[in-house]
Amino acid sequence: MSDLDQLTRSLARNLKRWRAERAFTLDALAARAGVSRGMIIQIEQARTNPSVGTTVKLADALGVSITTLLDHEQGDRVTIVPPERAVRMWSTEAGSSGTLLVGAEARGPFELWSYHLLPGEGSASDAHPPGTVELLHVARGELTLTVDGVEHLLAAGTSATFGADVPHGYRNDGAAPAEMTLAVSVPPSRTTARPSPC
């Protein structure tokens, strides 16, 4: 099965699941998303691969992320997405492209960080407030991600997401510098100050 076929089937399965979970009829989802009823039927039957715009409209109408609709096997505390599992959402003949690396369901303040870790160095953090989610992408080198005492070795090009409400940290055990981009989503709270990651 090609990547496109797998993507089409995952989208069909997840669209049906989330529409049922939200108790939306075909007509109700069509009205909320601004997508025709016929298009939704074709997507749910895996007979078409919709545009990025249509996928975004459906995700927004359902209140979920694009990643959730595309099924990145979420559910574990840590989700690792190797380079070959990243989803290219669009491309041009000239070579431009947009790739969805990793996503998560989250609300509240959202921060983007850049990390440069020299060999042998790292950064550790206590648990953040419940509901805090971190997403990261290793751009260069190797990174050891530790979440609640469990280590995950991430090569360059790998992405990951995890619930950051447990102790966690990042370490460079390699011989070359490591670079990563980190996004932190903190749930809204009136009593808890926004944490700084690691």
C-alpha cells in the first residue's frame, strides 16, 4: 500500500470516528466545515484524497488537529515520528514542500524554542502542570529524550511529542553538537504560572 493510500484510509477511518464521537450528522459537519456533504462521503469511503485546505476545515470543525485526523498512532506517553513517517502535505514541481512533522491535541499558551546542545551536555526539567504537551524536532546530531525515566534515542530528522507533566529532559550523548526545535503548549490556568521548558 502506498503512503497516499494509507493516508486516505487513515483519514477515512478517523473522520468517521470523530464525526460519530461529536455526534455530527453529515449535514451538520458539512455546515460547520464549509465542505460539501458529497465530499465528506467520498472522504469517509476513502474514495478521494482531499486538499490540505479541506482537511484543515474538517479538523477545525471537529475540534481536533490535522495529525489526529491523519492518525499518527497517538496514545502512548511518547510518540516518536521517524523521518519516513512525516507526512508531506503539499509540494510543487520546482521542489518546494510542506511537511507535517508531528502534532498533538493541546490548548493554551504555546511557545517555540531552539536548543543547541554540545556533546555531553543536556537540560532537565521537573514535571510541568497537567496537560502540558511538548513537541520536538531534531534538526542535527543525536538527542536522548528522557520522559519519566525512560530514554528514547532520536536521530536527526526525527520528531516526537509527549505529555510533559512528568520529569523529562534532553541530553546529547553523541560526539557532535545537536540542534532541536521545541514547542511547548501549556493549558490555560488561573492559578498556575506558565513553566519554562527545561
